[in-house]
Amino acid sequence: MFDKTMARKKTNHQINNHYDVIIIGGGLAGLSLANLLGSNSISVCCIDGVDPKKTCKESFDGRTVAISWASHKILESAGLWNMLQPDACPIQDIQILDGESPVLLELLSRDVNKSAFGWIVENHLLRRALYKGISEKETITLVAPMSVEDFSVFDDHAEAITKDGQTFSAPLIIGADGRFSKTRDWMNISVREWSYHQQAFVCTVAHTQSHNHIAVEHFNSEGPFAVLPLTDDKSGQHRSSVVWTESSRREQEIKSWSDERFNQELNLRFPDFYGDVHLVSPRSSFPLGLKHAYSYIGERMALVADAAHAMHPIAGQGLNMGFRDIAVISDLIVKAKAMEEDLGSDLLLRSYQTQRRADNTAMMAATDTLNKIFSIKTPPFAFLRKTGIKAVSRFKPAKRFFIKHAMGTAGVLPDLIEH
Ligand SMILES: Cc1cc2nc3c(=O)[nH]c(=O)nc-3n(C[C@H](O)[C@H](O)[C@H](O)COP(=O)(O)OP(=O)(O)OC[C@H]3O[C@@H](n4cnc5c(N)ncnc54)[C@H](O)[C@@H]3O)c2cc1C
């Protein structure tokens, strides 16, 4: 199945750093994977190029993540949810608006007998909990800041070579090194990719009235404007996170706005019930594009999360899909270890790919289609779109279908995850 020409019979040097699994990349996905494997007695080495002291700061990553119900179960299994919960704001109501229309579709968590659809957590707080989890588990070694520069594959193991010349070996190496994954390049795996010619502007705002745990997704022709509820700050100030997508044509113009002008524009776009709104964080922006690796596996190697698939944030599912990759590959590794089988076998890797590719492909197609459908301005299409959403809002099974996918409960979680 794999190109074995790179493989050599035996390593000819001494290796002191041997683990069950090596993870290249300690972003949100790599750190979560390390925690899940580590809490299941798998010895893991996670190597990341950036200093953890930097990545825990809000100024490093001002984004938030909508953690689905299924992803919270995965974090719970990794022993992290208790730590995160105080900073996680439950989403109990999702309101969808289209252009100038009032609320077209409203989804309530109580309609599906759940306390929340999911939770909004600030990325820097999620990172802090992930590092704490790692520091509490003897099974995990974090090597950071240190970049992996190369790797070699042998008959019975693979080796990652770091910038300072150290060699780390394991029967399986997992690339969690993000959308510009070098691991993917080393594995000679190409990607299907395109740009959305859109830019997501991200910031945190404070507002005078409570958000009442409502998440708002307002679809405009240039892109969605999303308001996601956050926990109040220490002084009791109500806060929300904004993901404002605009055409890349407007990138320089919007970046040039003063904070005062930005606040005025925010107040024009926020629904009235939030009261007065103002920025309480730096503003950051991200170019949006899709990348999907043609394969998630190579000899003794696998890709997870953004290294395998990076998608439009329109449905807040990028990392949630990554969490599902992590759950599936961890389940396979833990079972193989219990049976004393090879953790990097072709069989294990093929099973991982089979279980994850179709699900990720379907979500990428859905986010891509959603973005296209809501970008169409021409009257007949815009009318059909509104009629379609109204029909969904009146038809309970269709509503339930959307809710299940938003919560990540449409698929089955592997045995490793308690559910
Ligand atoms: C505006 C926006 C909003 C989003 N909102 C949501 C949301 O609400 N819900 C959701 O589920 N997803 C969301 N996402 C997607 C989510 O942010 C990503 O899926 C997630 O951050 C990917 O994490 P990762 O760990 O795979 O990659 P990354 O965060 O890119 O981490 C990769 C890591 O690998 C390290 N690395 C790279 N190369 C090397 C090397 N050679 N050696 C060592 N280390 C290396 C880097 O230092 C980095 O730490 C959003 C994305 C955007 C842009």
C-alpha cells in the first residue's frame, strides 16, 4: 500500500528517546491527542515549534472554539473537561438570520432535552488546560519550543529529527502540524485546495446586556457575521466573541479602521438585545480556504485535524472534526497496545483512514455549500434560500437533523470515549 522504497531495515544509531507515539505539532489538536493517549497509558512525545508561554496568551490567538457535545465528551475522556468547564459558556439558543430578514431559524437546546448544544471556549484558555493536563500525566513528554526538521522510516519504527539534532522514535508518528503541515509534505501527500477569497475578522467584545446564551449567525452576501456567547469577565462584564467574515477585497480597508470606527460598525451589525457593544481585545484576521489531504496515512505515519483537513469556519466544525480524528486514532492505538500489536501497522492506519475520510469529506462539502448558498445575492435564489430555511424551521425532523450535526451526535463515538 505505501511506497516502501524509503524504508530501511534497521536503524544504525542509538536512540534514547523511544515512545509509543510521537506527535509532530502541539496546537489544539496535537495537545488534545497527547492528553487522550496519555490518559490511556500510551507513552507519547509531543513536539511543538512554539514556546507554550507564548501560546497561552490571548494576544497569540484571540479566537474561540465552539466545542460540540461530542467534543466535550472527548475532552472529558482525556480528563480535561472539569478544568475547562468554568471558562466554557454554554450555547442554549442558536438564531439564524439572513440579510435584512428577522430571525429565520431558531434552535433551542431544551427542544432536544440537552442543557447546551455546545460550549464556547477561548483558544488560549483551552491551551492552558491542555498544558496543565500534560503536566499532570507522567506518560506525556512535551518538547517545546523545538521544531521537527525531518523524519525517517524503518521496518519497525519511524524517527523524527529535531532542529537541535535529537532523534525521537516510535512505531507511529502522527502529524498534527496544522494546515501548512510539513509532515504531509514529507509523506509526499498532496492536497485539494482553494481559497474562499474571504477574510475572518475576530475579536472579543463587551456588551451592556446579557447574551442569554444565544449564538447568532447572520448570513450576509460577503460572508457570515457570527456572535458567540462567552462567560462574563471577572468584573461581571458581559462578553461575546465575534467572527466577522468579509470579502478579501475589504481586508485592507477594515484593518485600517480605528477602534472607534470598528465599534460603530459592530454596533450596526449586532442585534439590539445586546445593548451597547465595544471591543475588549485586539483584532485579528485569518484568510479562509479549504485544504483536504488526498490521503491521511503513509508508512508508520498519520495526519490528524487541520494537517488532514482545513475547512471554512462557517459552522464552527474545524477542530470538532479534528477531535473526532483524535478519538478514532486513539481508540485504535489503545486497542492495538492492549493486544500487543504493532501501533504503526498498515491495518491500523487503513482502519483510521476508512473511519475518518468520509465524515470529514461530508462536513467539508456541507460547509463549502453553505458558504456558497448564503453568498448568492440574486433575487430568485435568495428567495428560495429563505423559503428553504423557513421550511426547515417548521419541519421538526429537518431541525433535529441540523441539531444532531451541530452537536456532533450524528455519528458514533469510538469505545474509548464514554458516552
Ligand atoms: C476564524 C476561525 C474560527 C474558527 N472557529 C472554530 C470553531 O468555532 N470550532 C471549531 O471546531 N473550529 C474552529 N476553527 C478551526 C480551528 O481553529 C482549527 O481547526 C484548529 O485550530 C486546528 O488546530 P491544529 O492543532 O490542527 O492546527 P494548528 O493550530 O495550526 O497547530 C499546529 C501546530 O503545529 C506546530 N508545528 C507546525 N510545524 C511544526 C514542526 N515542523 N515542528 C514542530 N511543530 C510544528 C505549530 O507550532 C502549531 O502549534 C476556526 C478557524 C478559524 C480560522
